[in-house]
Amino acid sequence: MHSLVAELYPICRSITGDGVRRTLEIVGQHIPVATTEVPSGTPAFDWTVPREWNIRDAYVMNARGERVIDFQRSNLHVLNYSTPIHRKVPLAELRQHLFHDPAHPDCIPYRTSYYAENWGFCVTRQQLESLTEPEYEVRIDSSLTDGSLTYGECVLPGAVDDEVLISCHVCHPSLANDNLSGIAVAVHLARWLQAQPRRLSYRLLFAPGTIGAITWLSRNHERTSRVRHGLVLTCVGDPGSFHYKKSRRGDAEIDRAVAHVLSARGVAHEIRPFHPYGYDERQYCSPGFNLAVGCLMRSAWGEFPEYHTSADNVDFVTPSALADTLDLCKGVVDVLERNVVYRSTNPFCEPALGRRGLYRSTGGSGIGDENLARLWILNLADGDHSLLDTAERSGLSFALLADCAEELARHGLLVPVSSGASGE
């Protein structure tokens, strides 16, 4: 995963353009990805697919022919979606097109101008203060033309059509945690899912932020009825503790599954309520869709110093944090896949577990977690409670309960009624 982050890091991405296509091409070397091109000018609800932006080079050059600001050294140096320019610019005018971050003076900030035509450069404070000549040559070799918006999908069918949507944005340039980490975890989650028996179907969506999700939703309105659970993955590669933002519903099965897995693992984490700002969960959770989609992060966006600066580099993302996030996602998938509602075939008092080899033979001491799990499952196997309900009420791990339930079912003591909290 870390190698994939490093490979994708130099590419200059935006909400449209060849950088997104190249990124999806590399993703497609690891998992099957179908790409869709949506022409500029296409309506998408209240939005319109913008013109396509591409960039080849950019610089600010002094009188000695030195590039004092150079796109080739960092693609963050250019205001994303800058219109083309090539002329001599007085320093006073140039300063009006320079962006820096006073809170992080040693970093290049990430800034965009997607929907208002402008040009500009992003600089450190040192670069800003070094500009003292009366005039500079400014060149941004970019194009803003009718083209298309590109998104990619990896669909892994399961036994049922009900889908789990895994979404990550592919529009940020050289920012490793936000959001190359999300892409890398999604890719390797898909690779793991390919090798697993799947009850549910999985759709991994790689789309530009905001306009990409809106465009996908506008083209797949009816298909969204299949989405039962969803996660937006972003900022999942840094060493910070986990943060999970709930879906708009607040008590959806995905919200409960993530909270349970985090709690069962005993790792530092924070569960946050839904709010209508952030990443693409706010599109999936808009009132017309109200999908059960939450957002999984490590350090929360906007709350770590490296956010949207050149300090969000490959070194900021660690292999161990990526692996930890992937392992957490696997745990959440396990809950969604195995969250069954059972009914006991012997509901009148406890069944005799001992003669079936399902209970310890010596009394008088603690019964142990496995025996306790069996008793909890049998007691709540009334056709109404799911295994996730049982895990939340008992305080036992879902994985233990699921294993014990499958064992009880093999002994004929349980029959599955439905899958999931929704009873479907």
C-alpha cells in the first residue's frame, strides 16, 4: 500500500484531466476498474460537469532566468485549475496571485479555483519574501477546454445484489494522506475481497471529490437503492487515532459495525455525529438519497498540521498505519457479511449444551467467553435480534459470537431468519 502511495504521489490530479486517468490506469493494474467519461456540460442535479483541465508546466522566473517557483519541483505550487498565462508580470500584480499559509510558513499550501477562472501560485513564506524584483516572467502552460470528467468503479458481485459502497476521491495532487491513503486502502481491500466468499456485493468508487460523487449519483440514481452500507475512506494513512463520522441516519448498521469493531479492538478512537460538511458522505447522505454511508479517517481532516500542505507527503503516511486501517476495514466487512438474525429451534429454556460438547464439563468456576457467547446467542435468538445486537448488548466480540452462532447452527440449535439489522 505504501508503495502504491509513493507511485501515485508525483501525479498532478484535479477534478478532471489526464492526472485522474493516469491514476485510474495504475489502480487498474491492481484490481479490475471500469472507467466512465462524462462530457463537460453534462447536467448533474444542480451542478454541471466542468471543462477539463490539464497542465504541462508552470513557473515564475526572475531576470537571471532562474525558476524561483517551479511546478516541476512540486505540483502544489500551482493554484489547481489555473488558466493559462505567459507574460511579464509586475511584482505588485504577481503578489495578488500568490497564496501562502501563515499558520504553516514552511509549507506549500494546496489551493484550488475550480469554479472561478483564475491563475496563481502557492508558496512558502520564504519564497514569498524572496520576491523583490520589480517584474517576473510568469508561465502556466495549462488548458481548460471541453472534455470530460472521469471516474472508475470496481464491482465485485456477491450472492445478493445488496451493495457495500466504498468511496474515495481521486482529485488531489501530491497529498499522500488526503487522499492517496484512501485509494491505497480501497485497492487492497478490493484485492482481499476478491479472494473471499461474498454474501454482499461491493462497489469501489474512485471519483473526483464533490462533483465526481454528484455526477456518479446523477447517473446511478436507481442503482443507489441497492446500497445498504457505505464508507468514505480518507486520511487513513497517518499515525493518528481513528475517527469515524456517522451517516446521516446515525444508527445505521454501518455506524454500529464500525463503532463495535473499534471498541472491540480497544484502540483509541472517536465516533462523531454526522454534519453536512466534509467529504463525499455529504452527497451520499443528502436527503434525497439518505444512504447509510459514513466516513472513516485516522486524523480528522483539517485537524492535523500537514493537512492540505506539502507536509502531507509520502513520509507522513506509514506502512503500519495503512495496514492497521486495512485490517479495521476487514473487520467491518466481517460484521456486515456475518450479521445474521437467528431463531432458536429450542426456545423453551436452555438447550442441553453439555451433551452436545458445547459446554464445559466441570461446574463451579467461571464459564468463559465461549460458553457465555453461546448463552447470549441462544437467549437473543428470537428472530428479531441480529448478532450485532447481541454483541452490543453482551459486550462480547462480534467475531466470537459469529463463530459460536455458526457452530450452534451446525448442531441444529439455530436457524437463520435474515441477514442484518434491517431484517432483509
